[in-house]
Amino acid sequence: MGNGDKLKEECGVFGVYSFDTPVKTQIYYGLQALQHRGQESAGIAVFNGSTINCIKDKGLASDVFNKENLKILEGKVGIGHVRYSTTGSNKVLNAQPFVANFKDINIALAHNGNLINAGELRNMLENDGRILNTTSDSEIILHLIAKNYYLGLINSLKETMRKIKGSYALTILINNKLIGIRDVNGIRPLCIGKKENAYYLSSESCALDIIGAEFLRDLEPGEIVLIDNNGLKSFKLETDQIKMPCIFEYIYFARPDSIIDGISVYAARFEMGRKLAGEAYVDADLIVPVPDSGIPAARGYSVASNIPMGEGLIKNRYIGRTFIYPDQKERETGVRIKLNVLKQLVNGKRIVLIDDSIVRGTTMRRLVDMLREGGAKEVHVRISSPPVKYSCYFGIDTPTKKELVGAFMSIDEICQYIGADSLNFLSVEGLKQSVGLDYACTGCFDGKYPMYVPKEGSKYLFEKK
């Protein structure tokens, strides 16, 4: 969808430990399967037996890597990362994985998430005389592991986990060991796979499917997984924290063919549509999903309401993002380039337009206008999530609160702003029931976060203005 009405992706991490074969190609394909999680930069780091080689740059995985530079990445254990910048600006120096050497140890780290105490930790490290080369909170984690390494590997990781607050799914290389860590609330997803003589770590199970690996399980919140020549070992940081995965993974971020914490993303989105039909039924002739984000929920709404679903909006899949256009008028043209109305289908009909979220409202307003211009008699908008009212502090790049239309407008006011005949959102309770989670991070909807978040100052502590 147009960037004006979508939250921006976070990051994706991937790791492979093989007992007998090179891993670079599998990491590359894993990153391609996770490309939806970040399109600003991509990187791969591989341990070759004596040192870690790393290639990373701005752009998609297919832009960054080719047959020639992949030849450099020889080795049987490695990690990869696709990035959308949350903390830190979009510069090559912030691309991951981060690689460092200390004593006789080679270390590389890839991080999905966001630390809410990054500023405090950065000051502590700099007061200790440590020099940080980037504006990313992920580099802080690297320094903390090194700082605590005298405690031994696992204890250094546990001590680091005690210090950092926020969300993190980590893949780490320490010499010939592959490590995966999931934050104590399980906010960000991370799973384990296996194929023949190799183990895999991935942000989502869909990447395991692509390379033909068997999904074993998700990491538990606060779990450390260590993979080396002795196989896979698990360690747990004891904590009284409650598991609260990010519910937006199920609404929008994860691929629909992924399974996270035992829950099918597609089935959850389908159920959101069914619930939405129960909460906000409207008599209409045709359900039109916003492609591709609204399709699973639209199918669920259609099944529950017995209203047929049709492709009233046709997507052009060969263009870039609409946010590159400098002013609002040109951005609206960008929406037209990306989506066009199938007039023969919508003309004279009462339409239910379904999408998974409204952020700023500008794109939805344009889509409603386009359907009316295409001859729609009525346009009723249904959203398969609650209104986004608060910023995310855990790795999703939400706009500031003043840009979130749900933060300063009532539903009736949003309805008037987008020009719809009616507007309804799925309730927070309906959303939790659809996903099947009693506990989840719903902070962007209700301001209830898994932990206290400092809301003063910049939302991302190192973000450059």
C-alpha cells in the first residue's frame, strides 16, 4: 500500500549453522524471503574459520549481493539482516550485521527491535571510554557483550539481557558459534529450523519454507539458543516478565504464510475480517480489499457477511514507494500509479472497502475518492485493526503522534476526513480474540506497553533530525 497509510517495516534476521556445507546462498535466499521486513539495507556476515567476512550496503538483497561478492563469504556459519531504520538514520554505517574483534574473538550481530534505554546505555559506555561508530542501538548490544565477556559467554549474554530494555530478536556469530536471543517479553519473533546437517534461525517461518527447512519451534521469551559442533543448546534468563508479542506482526508486518508462536498469520487476518463483520456489518453489494494488505481480512468479512468479494482495485506491482514524491499532490498521483479502480466492477455498487490499518488517512481518502470516481454508489470503510493512536517504541517506525489521524480525530471525524459513507475499526478485544492471544503488545492502539517507556524527547533516541 501507499506509504502514507502504512506503518513502516522493522527488520529481519536470519542465521545458519551448517556442519558440512557453505551457508552464504541459503542466507541470501533467507533474506529475500524476509525482504518485506526491511528494504533500506541488507548484509551478510560469515565466519570462515579464522575471521568474519561481511558484505552490507544500502538497497535490497538482490541489489547488494551478486555472484562475485558472495564468493568472499565462504564459511559454514553466518548471519544476515535486512533493515528498515528505526533507531539511527539510514546510512551505510548503520547497515547490519555489525562486526567487531576483541581479544581473540570475532563477533557479528544482527538485531530486530528497538531499545528504549539506548541513550542511557550509550552514555554509560562512552563514560567507560568506549567509542561507538554508529547511531544504532544495536551496536550498544555488541559493546555490552564484549564488556561482560569476562563472565563467560552465556553469562555475558544474560548480563547484557538484564541491561537492555525494549525489544530484540538477535542473531549473533561468536567465532564458529551461532546464537539466537529473543527478548524477555517475546515482542519480536524468532524461530528455529533444521534441514539435514544445518540449523537455522529466522525472524519468520516463511524463510525456512523457502529453503526447504523444517520448522522446529519458536524461541521462548528470554531464551538464548547456542548452536555449535555439539548441536543446539538452550539457556533461559529467569524473569517474571509476561509474554507480550507485538500484535502488529499478525495485522500487517509478517508474511501471511508465516506461523508465529504457533499462530498462522493468514488465519489470524482471516479471523479479523470475520470478527469485523460481526462487529460492523453493513448491507452492501461488493467487498473490495486494498491489495495486498486487506485481502485476508476481506475474505473473512465476505464469508461472515455473505457479501461477495471482488478485485475492485488493481495493483501495479512494478513501481517504487509513493513516499518518494515530494509534495502531497504528487504523492496522490503516486497512489493512482500504484492502484487503479476496476470501474466495470464497482460502478453503481455499494462497496465495503477493507484494509488492515489507517495511519495518516491520506491514502485511504484518495482510495475512497477513486472508487466514487469509478461509479461506486456508496463506500463503507472497514479496518481490521483498532485506530492507531500511539507511537511504537519497540521497532516499528510509527509516525509521531501528531501525524496519527487516530490520535486527534474521532472515528466520525476520520470518516468525514476520508469521505466515506461509514467507517468502523475492529475493537482491541476483537483483535486479540482473532489472533488468539490473551496477552499481546497493543501499545500503538491503547498505550498499554509491556514496560514503562520514556515518552519525552525523540521517540527514537538517536534519530537525527
